Amino acid sequence: MTARSLPAYVAIAVLLLQLTAYADAIDPHLEILPNGEMQTKPIGSSILLTCKPKVDNPSLVDDMQWLDPQNRVIDSLKYVVLPLESTHTGVSKPAMYTELHQDRSLSLFFNSLQEEQAGKYTCRGTYARNQPLNKSVGIDTIIAITWDDAPPNQFPILGEDFSIKCKVRARPSPSVDWLYNGELIKTTDRYIIDAHSLKIKNVQESDDGIYTCRASVQTTGELQERLIRVEVHTRPSIEEISSPVDIIEGENANIECKATGKPSPTFTWIKSLTQQNLSITDRFGVNPVTGVLTITNVNRDDSGEYQCSATNAAGTAKTTIQVNVIVKPKIMEFLNKTVVQGKNTEIMCKAFGRPAPEVTFRKFTADKQYVMGVQPQDDRIVMTNRLNDVSGETVGILSIHSALTSDDGLYECVAKNTGDVAYKNGHLTVEFPPSFHHMDNKTVYSWGQRPVNLTCIAESIPNATIRWTFYGDRKVEDDVSINVIGNGPISTIEVRPHDRRYYTIYKCIAANPHGTRENLIELKEASRPSELLDVKMIELTATTIRFDLTPPQPELPVQTITVQYKERDQTWDRARNRTWSVVNTTTPYVVEGLKPQTPYEFRFAAKNKVGLGNWGSNHYEMTPGRTMPNQPKILCTPGNDYEQSLFSNQYELGWLEPPDNGEPIDMYLIKYCQLSRVAGDWEVLDDTCVEIKSQTRTRQYLKGLSSDTFYSVELQAHNIMGFSKPGYVKFRTARGTDTSVLQHQGPLLTSGAVIGIVVATIFIIFIIIDAIFCCVRKTGIIYIICERSRRKPVDEEDAKLGSLYGWRFPLPYCDQKMANVAGVTAIQDSGSGKNTIRLVKHTAIDEKEPLKEEKKITPIIDSGLRRETSITFDGKRSISKTGFVGKDSAV
């Protein structure tokens, strides 16, 4: 290409660029979104129409406006502030308004489209100040499916016809159909579908459920469903109440009225006579949910007819109830009665109540009440009632023929009706002549002229008087040795038998208006026991002997038996004694501590209240020589084939210590082996035997045993002479496993040791607490002791400040220690010609540093009679004053 042709190509390129730019230029116009010349919208819906300028430069678009179908300009949004309670946002928007956006587009808002707002809307504006722009769109309104009358909950009544309401509105007109449990309902004999409802004939409980009212508009394709819950109600039905209802006077009463119905009915009560609503009275209360009528403090006027009403949405049911007030029984009269033994009598008890009560009796010594009519166990007693239903009074009569002393006593009258039971006590007194049935002192003993009391107790009604005679008809009052105490119904004579003539028969004579009775009491002289009836030796060892003794039978029982025993060649004055109590029959008659191979003589005497009897029943025995101990007696249950252990892995073996036969027992040998029981015989299992040597204890735990296993035990006592014959026992361990029980042979700690440990622990805790208070609170015993130990040298040195030596050797000598105690050192400063002291603070043993503020101390002597030294340290002031004899005192 030549240089001459280059400009031609440039011109062509420029031309092409201009053609391209012209092709890309936009024809200015307006666009309305959403697209479409006609917008069909449902009434009540919110609509947004946006008018957007389609131009090259949107910033050149001016005067954007929306015009309504009447070509009126639609205003832009202007908020009106309202009270917060009027709207949720606190502002109110117009039904139709515009908003201009930053990209010059203009939006038209419809808050809730109404039917009268249908029509043609125009958007217009100006581009580049001279080019008008406009665009129109049509709005057509439709009525969406609207539920005018279709309650979500509807309640038919059982057995009646009912129409389920579903009134729907739409434009175009909708069609309606019904579904139940997902299935389409068709018109039948029970279901009739009309324009605004579904009619159900003869509603049943099975018609309960959810029904669907479905509305559709075929031209718009709109479909909506309305769920309607149908609950079948039933009219109230009151359950039958047993009438009349009895309530008790003075108590609180509840009367129930039960009813069924759907929904559950509420209750009201009224009194038929007064037609008064009992829900608003003082003593009456009505529970509207349960139907219970409460009457507080029932009185007799509450009797009458009452009406209970049960009401729900389906209707009301009523019933009447007769109420009777029961008056509790009250015993009006029950008098005490007296009868002579053998005569007839009647006990009467009057009682009142409504209804008239039944009256019965019960003797306090008997568990059961008397029955009506003749008593099965005693035909002498007859129980009857006389009733008076009009007055409400009952008279109970207990007739007793030929009264006995056993009929005497306290009786209980029992009056009972449906309201309550009343009780009252009365007494029947059966008078009878004196009796000595309960006297047991037929014979009384005395000895050695001891005074003795003879007592006579006469039972009688009325009380008897008593007199005494002896030696036939001789009155005891005539004898000075007899003293009479009381003359009935209890009488005692004190007899001092100075000679044997007082040991005779005394007659007690009791008399009352119904007769006289006599009782004889013999006074005998008691003596000491005679010799023992029998003495037998039943066991003899080298050191012990056991006897079987039969004591004598004197007038007074034997209390103790004493044995004296000695060696054959000794005299009785060297004999030893042993006494046994006869009262404690379990104590064996055993004499211990005898010598082996020694002849002994024994003699016995019995003792009663009179004294010790004569010695006799001598017995001679020769103790055998020293030998091995007797066979130990293992403690076990007599008659059992084997013992049962309480544990699965151990057994407690106990035994009685046997006689040692002259040499002390030094140990016990225990051997135990496992057993097997085959055909009723016991066999020892090989290699299962274990031997244990126990000390002189009489109890040993065998441990490490197998559970549910039989064992045999051989126990031998040992002394220096050898082993005794073995004692045997078999036992069986318990089933299962068992935690071993810790056994110790004595107390781990004595009570004194425990107390010492407790006291020491408390003391240590006190020291720790006191040390904490000393460190933290600067108080406590330790702190006080430390402070006193600190103050003592200070106090001593402080005294020196006023002493002669303090005056002669002022501060360097007197105050050095006090300053050191405070943690500072006093240094004399005489360089200035004055007697001053400089205090420095200790920082180490050999180091000193000045205090925060050095204080100079100048001793001052006033008038030669008093010297005052003032020391200031760390904000504190110490003053010491000392008096002197004279200004120039030689001292």
C-alpha cells in the first residue's frame, strides 16, 4: 500500500464506525413490567406495576407520572404517622401510590386491589426535554374464592338433621363439592349437597370428623379447600340418682348429680320449694363441672326437694332429688341402778334421733354388745327396745333375772341410727354379803417372837365391818400383845407372839346388812431347815466335784445351800465354804480348787428366813490324780444332725472350758475336714483336713471354707499331761459367696485412748484456727502472747527513759533498744552542737538506710525537776516523763 492510498482507507473506517453507532442507537420509549397490555388480578391482592424508560441516557428523562383511568395523576407516597396502636408499623399508606426510583423508573403500588380500580393506566414522561414518552396497561379485576360463611368448627346434635355451612363467593362463579375422610361425597338418602351447605340427615356419632369443602373456578383454574371439623354433640342425660338422699345434721354433705353429654354439661342446683339458685347462697356450694352440691353445717330445715340441671350446647336435662336430714342419736337418760344379789332388775336407757335409733347395751368387761332377745350365753338376761317413730325416741331395756355379783359393773348404752352412734356409761351395783374368795393367806409364819401381821380382806357391797377373835370367842382387843388396824373392808392385826399360845387360829368375822361370813387364819411358828434329803456326786475330777442336792421342805422355803469341805485329816475349823442360791436353779452345785489325789470330807446345811440349819449329809470323796483335761463340750443345738453356719466361707466354733484335772489348759487343738454324705453315711474327703492350735479362748472362727459344704470338727483340750478326748460337731456352710467378717479378739482401742485422741484432735484444730487468726486477723491467743513478749523489753526500756541512768546517759543509751525493737536504729548526732538523735530504718543485718522522713529528737530538761523526751516514729508519738529530786542532783 502506498502512502497515497492511506487516507482513503481511513475515511472508509470512519464511515463504518458511524454506521455502527447509528445502528446501535435506541429508539426512546417506555416499558411496563410485568409485560402484557392487560393484567388480570384478584380483588384484595397487592399489585406492583413498574414503568421503566428505555433510553440511551436515563438521566435525561423528566416528569415521570402515572395516570389513573380518569387521566388523573397518581400521587407519590406520603406517609401519615398514626398512633402505634392503630397499625403495626405506626404509619398509614394510601390505597394507590407511586414511587420514583434512582434509575428513573416509576412504580405504581396497589395495597389492596378493589373492583372500582379496574381500567386503563398510563405511564408518561419526557426525554431530553422535548420528546414525550407514554405507555398504557389495562387492569382487569376478578373475585378470588372467598369463604363468606364456612365456620371451621360446626356442631350438629345427635339424631337430628344438620346442614354443614360452606357459603363461598367468587367471580366467575365457583363450583363446590365435598369430601369426607378423603372420599368424594355424593348425594344420597343421608347426604344432600346444595349451593351453600351439606345436609346430613339423622346425625350419628360416626359423622364426627373432618369435612373438606372444595371450591373451584374452571375459567381461572383457581382451587381452594376449606377444612371443617364436625363434632357431633349429644344432649345431656342425667344418671338416675337413688332418692331420697340422707344427709346428717351438723355435718357437711355432698350430693352428686352425674350427667353425660357432649360437650360435658355444666350443672346448676335449685331448691324446689324456694326456687333459689344454690350457687349464690352462703351454706351451699355448687361445682358446675362435677355437679356436686355441697351443704355446709347441715340443719333440719335443709330437708326437701332439690332440682339438678345439666346444660350444654345441645340442650338441658333436669331431675329432682328428695333430701332427708338425719338427726344424730342422743342419749337422754341412762341412770345408775342398784339391786340385791338374787333379785330381778331392769336397766333402762332413753335415746332420741331421726330416724329413731336402736339401743343396745355392752358390759365393759365384755367385747361384744348384747343381742336383741334372750342372750345365747346367759338366758337370765333379755334385751328389748320400745320405738316411737313419731317422737324419734327409743327406750332400751336390759332385764336381768336373779342378779349375780358378776352382773355388777359399768355398762355402756349404745344408741345407733344411720347418722351416727352415741354412747353413755351407767353403773349397776349388785349388793351382796361378805366374801373371802380372794384371800390366800390361810397360814402365816413367825419365829423368835418376831411381830407378824394377819390381814383379812372382805369383799361385799356395801362394805363389811370386821372383828377378830382367837382361842374360841376371845376378842383380840382384850390382849395387849395384839394390835388391830382397821375394821373393814380390810383389817389387819399385829401379833407379837411372846409365847407359844399365840401360835393358834385367828377368826376374821365380816358382816354387812346382807349377811355375815367368817375366815380362819392360822399363825404357826417357823423353824430352821433340817438336813438335806439327798446328796449325790455326779462328776469328779482332779480339782472339781459336782453334786446333785435335794434340799429339805420346811415351812419356809430354802433360800441357799452351803457346803463346808476339808481334807480328811484336817479339822472343821480349817474348812472352806461354798454357798449356792436355791432360787437360781440353773447354777450347778460345783466345788472347785480341790487338790488332786486328796481325800475330802463334805457336809451341807440349808438356810431359810429363820436361819441356817444344822450341818449334816456328810460325804467323802477321793479326788483322782492329775491327768489330761476332760472332753470339751462344744456348743451346738441338741438333736440336730449338723449345725448350719450363717456364712458361706466361715464358721464360729464355741465350747465350754472343761475341767483341767489338776494342770492348767494351755491350748486347744481344732481339726476340721470336709465331709461327703453318701447313702446317709458321712465320709471324710482326702487331703481336706486342717488343724488349728488355739489359745485358751473358748471361741474360734474357722475361715476360708467352701460354700454349701459339710465339715466335721474335732476339738481337744491340752495341758501338760496331754490331750483330752475330742469333742465332735458337724456343720454346713451357707450357699453362695459371703464377704469375710473381720474378727478381732479384743477392743482395738480403749475408751480412754479414744477420748485422748478426740481431745488431741480438738486441741490441734484449735491451734491451727488460732494461728490463722493470728496471721490474718491479728488476734487470738498466739497473737496476744507474741505481743506481750514484744512489749516487755519496750516497757522496761520505756521506764528507763525516766530513770536516773536515762538522764545521765540520755538517748543513745536509753533508747537504743527501743528503737531497735521498732526496726530502726537511733544514732546520736552531735556535729551541730546540739544533742539530737537521727533514726534510720533497718534493711539488713549490717545495712542501714534512712527512713522516709528523719526525725531529730532533742532532750529537754525543764527546771531541773522533769525531763520530757519526745520520740516520733512513723506517725506515732512516744512520751516519757521522769521526775527528779533537784536540778543539780548529785544522783
